[in-house]
Amino acid sequence: MGAPNVVEIQGLGKVYSPGTPAEVVALRGVDLVIARGEFVAIVGPSGSGKSTLMNLLGVLDAPSSGTYRCDGVDVAGLDAAGRARLRLTRIGFVFQGFNLLSRMTALDNVMLPLAYAGVPRRERAERARRALSEVGLAERAHHRPSELSGGQQQRVAIARALVNHPPILLADEPTGALDSRTGQEILALFQRLRLAGITVILITHDGAVADAADRVVRIQDGAIVADERRREAA
Amino acid sequence: MNARSESLSVHAAAAAGPGRVTLADIVGMAVFALRGNVLRSVLTALGVIIGIAAVIVMVSVGQGTQAELDRTISNLGSNRIEVWPGSGRGGGVRFGAGSVSSLDDGDVAAIRNEIAGVQYVAGQIRGAAQAVNAERNWNTQWVGVVADYFPTNGWEVAEGAGFSPRDYGGAAKVVLIGTSLRDKLFEGEDPIGRQIRLGRVPFTVVGVLKSKGQSGWGGDMDDVAMVPLETARRRLAGQMNLPPGSVTSISVGTARAEDLPRVEREIGDLLRQRHKIPPGGEDDFTVRNLTEIVSARTQTTRLMSLLLGAVATISLVVGGIGIMNIMLVSVTERIREIGLRMAVGAGPREIHLQFLAEAMLISLGGGVIGIALGIVGTLLTSRFGALPVALDWQVIALATGFSVATGLFFGFWPARKASRLEPIEALRHQG
């Protein structure tokens, strides 16, 4: 199913506040193709445009120029609702700050995207439980985020990102709030997901974190300056 | 590790085409959000609670008062003018007892013949007597009446034949009794054809009057005995020292309500002329347009209902603004949550619906509590406030509709604001 390349970007540009004195060119003509099942790190210092690229890859924002085909779907011309549908079905997000809803249990947090996908109520708990056990947290399903460690919270977030079976997992500094050992566990989990056929895109400023990926794309001043493949994708 | 990888790839391949979030889920999310701060939710709903409770009490009291007035109007009979002798009812010291017998059959005939638009004219005399049936007796009011008295005053005969033309002309000793008098004298027996005495005079009961209940002035209208006018003059009015042909009041009915003011004025002119009252002299009679008095009271009640309705509307609007206010605060507080929901796939529509559902649940919940309080308040008003109330399901349905509409109207703008947030900015929001 789906296209062989989950990400196809051509000449992608993003300008903030165009035509005003505050105009900022954040991305200038980026080309990038990511195949299904790759584990790619996008690395760059702050202000390099990597966050802008991450927002565009995650269909959280619309590009100013260029084309982006996300899992075969052309993003241009989608309205806010269309972009939301695309995120719902194609992209799982993992954030630096976990972004779990604090009043909900781990299980309820993981079930949240299932509600928006219209999955029948009785299937949800079962699917969420499976997603939690895939990240090794089956026995913590009924704990609140405040009762979980940082690493555990990030695993809940990963389970939530995966529960709708998206082809792309987009992780924005996922280890930024974790100690290095826990961070390594999260990166190992990503490698496992990659083996399971999920495309993992990791955005980071940290070269050591990027080393976990098969491919490292360096970005600077809104353009890709290096693209090195370290291992072959599975 | 391998086994787990396999299971993951199976799931990745199993992704089916997604459906839409259901309304039940949206409501569930809204309930969950509101339960997060119960106190705030209840306080937010307070304006609607008070507004709806006020609506219920006010509409119930308004309708009760209106219903009582309607009953009074229907008891009044047709469009009715009443003429009494004497100028000062309660201020009679000035003219003394001599003015009591100032009206007579000539006045009645003149009104009938000389004033246009008059449909019924009835002169009657009234008095009190002890009504007796065997060992039961009761002090009651009697009225000597002519045929026009019944339509003019809204009386009907419920049982029995009533008076025949011969009864009026021949001064027959026949009587119609009200239901209260019947109950006192007969206690469930059939009174038709039986004999009773008024004072010492025996009468045959020829009918029972249809009940009118309480009068607008508090008396029991059914405690009454009616006899033909001539009979009353010859048999009952003996000690009243009435001049021959005199009546103690005249009832006038017009076919059309708009004739009432003119007819009232013309009766005054006619009687002044007939009684030879000089210009500027004091009248020896009083003309009252009863229908006008009641409709004035009706208008007062309408005005009061309108005023109370305005108060209720204002409190609902204030309650709605309270909801809008808190919902705007809630949207601002929950920007990151909104961003997250958008990131995991909620579109503008889903976010809009959720916040709209929250606003509606607050105001609907407030409405339900307000209805309960309003019903309690209405019952307390009727018990301790001595006000007539009419509580019906329509008011409750109306109040429920109002509360939902309040939530929809005042929740729309905050919900729209939430749905229009940019996902990136919402996610990055510090707060």
C-alpha cells in the first residue's frame, strides 16, 4: 500500500511574513526524498530551518513554494481540515515535552487519536493496549503521566503516535528532556520501529542523537548542506 | 525482538481507512473537560441557573394570574356596564338612604329604547334571606331577575328547565339555585321540583345554575338564589321599602366591545336627563364599565409579565456572557491541549464541536438545575405567596430550549477561536 517514497519534496520554500519588513526566509528550495522504512535524522543548529522543515513534513503548516507529496498525497491545496485528516492517517508525532494530557491515564492518552479516527469504542482500548505493550508499557496503562518517569511518558507518546498505524513517525527532539541512558532506550525503540517498516524522521540539534539514524540530513540557513547514508535501510 | 518486530509490521499494514469522530465522543470529551474543574463549571452555569429559574417562576405566575383573569372575564358575561343607584358607595353619608331607590323600570326601558348598540338590559333587585329546606337552612343572597340578566352576567342553567316567560309575567314562586346553595340545602339529593323557603315564602326549585366559582373580588358566586323580578318585588322585597317599579341595579350588555365607552357615556347623559339633574349637580347613580376595569387589570398583568420576561431575558444574556467569558479563558488556558489534539488529527470542525459542546453542556446543565429550582420556587410561591400559578410542560420545554440556545449562541465565538488556532503556534505556546 501507499507510495514507495513516503516523503517527496521538491523546491520546498517557506517565507514568514512575506512582503513586510519582518520577512524571514526560513527554507529556500529544499529537495528531499525519504523512502518507506528509512530512519532519517534531520540535524541543524537552531535557526537553521529544521523546525520549519519539521512543521512542513508534519503537515502542521503549508509551504510558500515547492511541492510536498506525503505518502503519495499532494499537500498543496489542502485546507486546515484536509491537513488534519492527513496528520491523522499518515503521521505520528513525538515531541520533546511529551505533550500528554495530564488528567488522562496512559491508556486514555493513547486512545485519543482513535476517537478522531472514528474507531469504534470497543476496539479502542484493545488497540491502545497493544500499542502500549509494543513500547513495553502494558502494565502502566492506568497510570497518569505524573506517575510515570520521563522515559515512560515518552513511550506513552510514542504509543499514541503509532496507534493509528501511520507510515511516518515524526520525532522533534524526542530525547531532549531525557537523561542520556533513557534517551538511548528511546532511540533503540525507534530503530526497532524502523525494522517494523515505519519511517522514522528524527529532528535534532544533537549529532550524537543523530548517530542512531541510518541517514543524516544536515540543514543550515534554510538549505540542505549534507545528506549521508550510514547504513542501508531495512 | 524479532517477534515484536513482526507484530509491529502486521499492525502497520493493517491501517484501515479512518472514519469520523462520533458526536458521542465529542460530548464525552466535553464532559471530561468540564469534570476537570467542577466548581468552575457550576459557577459558570450560575447565571443560566438563575435566569432559567426566574423564567420558570415568572412564566408560571404570569400564566396563573392570566388564567384567573380570564376566568373573571368569562364570569363577567358579555361586554358589560353596571348602573348602581347613589353616588357614594362607601361615601354614602352625603346623600343618605334616599338615593338608594333612584333607579326604576322606566330607566331600564329608556336605556333599551334610546341608546344604540345595547344588546341586553336587565334591572334587578337584590337582598338576603334565610333559605330553608326542612331542617337545613342557610343565609343566602337572592336576586330578582329578568331574562336578559342571564346573558348579560354570563349565567347559565345547568340542570332543570329554568324560568319560562310565564314565570316572569305571573310572578311565579319558582327559584334557580347556585351549586353552593344546593350543596348546603340538599347535600347530594336532586333539588329539581323540590320546595324550599326563602324567609317564609315557599318556592319550587326549577333549576340549578352552572357554577362560576369565586368572583374576582373573592366572594362565592354560587351561593345565590334567583327568582323572577316580579316575584321578588311582591314576595321578598316587602321590608325594603322600595318604591313601586324600582330596581337596585341595572346591567347593560353591548354586542361590540368598542361600543362600551360610548354607551357608558350615553347612559350617564340619559339618566341625568331623566332624573332631572342640573348641569354641575351630583349624579344620583353610578355607571361602571366592568369590562374596561378587567381589561385594564389584564393589561397590567401583561405589562408585568413583559417586565418579568425582560428581567429573565437579561439574566439569561448575562449568564450567556459569563459562559462566553469563561470559555474564552478556557480556550486560552488549553492552547497546548488544542495544539496536541490538532497534531494527532483533530481538524477545525472537531475542535469547534468540542468547545461548543462544552458551552452547551454548561448551559444545558444550568438549565436543568434552573428548571428544578424554578419548579420549587413556583410551588413555594403558590403556597406562601398566595399567587395563582400555572406550571406546564411547555414552559419547561421552552426553558430547556432557551438554555441550549444560550450555550450555542455564546459558545460559538470561543469555539470558533479555538478551532482557528494554528497547530504550530498552539503546540509551541508557553503557558
